[in-house]
Amino acid sequence: MLTELSRVIDSVVKDKGVDKDEIIKAVEDSVLSAAEKLFRMDDKYNELEVHYNETEGEVELFEFKEVVEELLDPDIEIILDEASELDPDAEIGDMIGVKINPDFTRIAIQNAKQKVLQKLKEAEGRVIFGEFIDRKGDLVGGIVRRVERKNVIVDIGRTEAVLPKEQQVPREYYKPKERIRAILLDIVEAKKGPQLILSRSSNDFVRKLFITEVPEINEQIVEIKAISRDPGGRTKIAVDSKDPDVDPVGACVGMRGARVQNIIQELRGEKIDIIPWSNDTARYACNALSPAKVNKVIIDESNRAMEVIVDDDQLSLAIGRKGQNVRLASQLTDCKIDIKTESEVKKEQQEVIALMMSLPKVGEVSANLLYNEGFRSLEDIAFADPEQLLRMSSLDELEEIEKIQTAARIALKNKLKQMTVEDLEAETEEVQEEIKEEDKVETEPAEKEEDKVEAEPTEKEEGKVEAEPAEKEEDKVEAESTEKEEEKNNNEEG
């Protein structure tokens, strides 16, 4: 028999996807709880039991009574003849269930209804969690329903998902009934059930759009190597092909730009730079900085940094608006990029060479050689390995190198004496900030090596130069010059 209750149960099973047995159990538990609260006020409270009769399509409530030969209390007892009608196998002393139809109060009915709805919601939450847990990271489409506290509520079919403020693209506005796509970022367990978190600002959102639009990427012929993104502004994506006959950039762009235009439309006008990936770090950096033209790249592999030299008219193009181009290129290559113009490099080279030539025994040739090998300051010379300096310069004796390093240390000492406390603190803070930035980029082994190499220079820059070794070497130089003068005077007197 198809009753109203059975139709509701079948409808919930079809719409919510909840198992029918869970719904029936929720209804039975709610009716039993309401009945127990109703009969608990009675001193002659008996055991109750609830069953859903699928044939009749109704919930049946049973009260258990003891089978007796002589009826003394009809509230808790039943005679054998009546019990035999309900159960032919009933015997004296058995407990038999008798169907009852109590009159529930309005409050009891409302409480039972709320309990059923709560259990259905919990069951639906488990179904949704099981359905979407394996779809984390996939593209989902939905319709904007409303905006609550800057969070966009999106109807994705079976349930509603949330697009938080921090996962939205700046300057994007969402209207009710507007259809949008986003990536399923996470599923969070909450008191009201699982909450689905969407994102449109994630790099993976762009990755999934390319996988959807470009068959070569979906078939793993073309591979996305790296993505850097300024949501709402520009995206840089590096691609590589496993098939030499397939152009990775052309495959992503499509005929007449059809494929990439579909992605740009989905991103609401966000610019996309598709560049070829390369094993050569210098070439890869040049591609990442496009459309600027790069003249030279100097790579520091230990510090994951590089110095890029461009023409003067390419500087603004390489840096980009508010540093966007160089920032995205740095994220794409995973390296710290410092951009300089040819005129800046030339001026810096002249200043450094002039500074080195002020040291004894250092001529123009030696200064140029040291500069080309990466020596850019007095600190680099003062605390470098003497044998390394000897190999890189045009000098022949180690004693000459030691004199150069002594002179460099004395010059550093004089420089520190001339500096004010404020200047010294400012320079110390700059050095510490540079060290922190390098620590973020470097791996753990690289950090350990850097700590060993930079420990001495950092201490010197912070004004912790040891005075005694420098003073002794200075006294030694003065003593030698005094002895030479005395010998010269003795020769003249002779």
C-alpha cells in the first residue's frame, strides 16, 4: 500500500541519494523517542518497540505486556487467549508486543520531525562527503545563489559550495543566477555537515582549464612544467613537449588562438603568457622574462639567484607594471632575479675596478680579472681564500695576495670608523634582510653551506671586526718601512 509516508521516503531517496534503510531508521528512532517521553510520566511504563511496515506503509508502535492466565493489571498484562490471537506460540510468562496508537502532543510531533530532519541532514552530509572527496582538485561548475559576508554561495547540483573572499579573483564580481566554474580546493568537516571550498585564484584552476581545453595536455603529450600567476592580471605558464613533432606553445594557443581565448574568456580577460620550458636555466629565464629581450644572464646556483642584464630601453618592459613581469618570472624559474641595464653594469664595473686598483699590487688587468670572477667589493677580497685569489689574479706570489687582503681589511676598518651608529645599524638591517630572503629560497644543504661562508663577512659588516690582527699587521708594515728608512740613512752617512 502506497501511503503518504512511503511516497515521502521514496522521494527523499531519489532526490538526496540517501540509503532507504537510513531514512527508515531515522523515522523509527524519532517515533520511539517521542513515545518514550510520552509514557515516561506513567508509573506503569513498559518496554516499547517501533517497526516500519513496508506493506502498509506506516510506522507501528508496540508495547510489551506479560502473558498471564488471570488478568490483574491490564496496563502491563495480557491474558493467554488474547495473546494467542497475536502470536499462536505465546505461552504464560512470555512478553508479547501489543500495537498501540497513542495520542502525541503537538510538541512531541514537532520534536520528532526535527529529529528526522537532523538525521537526514547528517546522512546526506556523509553521502556528499563520500561523493566529492575523490573530486578534490577537479573543475566544478555551478550557479551563483547569493553572497554572504563577501563569500559567494554556489549551487553545484547536489549541494552548495562556498567561494571564500580570499579565493576570489580581485576585481571580479558575481551576480545571482550567474554560471561560473572553479576548482574544488578542499572539503572541510563542519557542524552543519561537510563544506565544499572553491577557488578561482589558484594556479591549479588555470592548470585544469588548460587540461580541459588542450587535448595534447590531457593526453600527456604536452606537459605543464610551471605556472606563476597574478590573479586578475597576468599568468605565465611554461610548457614542454614529449613529442619533438609537437609544438607545445602552438598546441596551447590553438588555431587562430581559439584554445587560449576560451581560457582567457573564462578568466575574464586575464592575460596569459605561454613560454617554452628549457633545461638551460639561462634560456629558461630569458623566455620567462619575455617580451623583454635579455642580453646576458649571470647565474648563482648555490643561492638560487641570477643577475639579468638588458638594454636601457628594455628595463621597464623586463620589470613590468609594478614589478609584475619580473615577479612572475622569478616564481616561474624559482630563482631570485635582479635586473640591471648595460649602463648600470658598466658604471658599477668602473667603480669596482677603481676601488680594487686603489689596493697595492693590483693593476688594471688584475682588477678586471677579479671583477670577471665575481669579486665586487672589498669584503669579497678581504675574506676570500688567498689561494683562490692567486689563481684568479695575474699575481705570482702568495705574499702579494696577503698584502692586498691586509690593505682591504684596513680600508674596511677605516670605513667602519667613519660610519655613524645610525648608518651602521641601517646597513646591518639590510644585510640581515638579504640573508633572510636567501634562506627562504635555498634548500637546507645550501643554507648550511651559506652559513659557513657568510659567517665572517656578516660579522664584519655588523662592526665586529677584530682590531688586534689588523693592528698587528699594520704595525708590521710600519716597522718594515722604519727599518728601510734607517738603512737608507746609514748608507747616506757612510
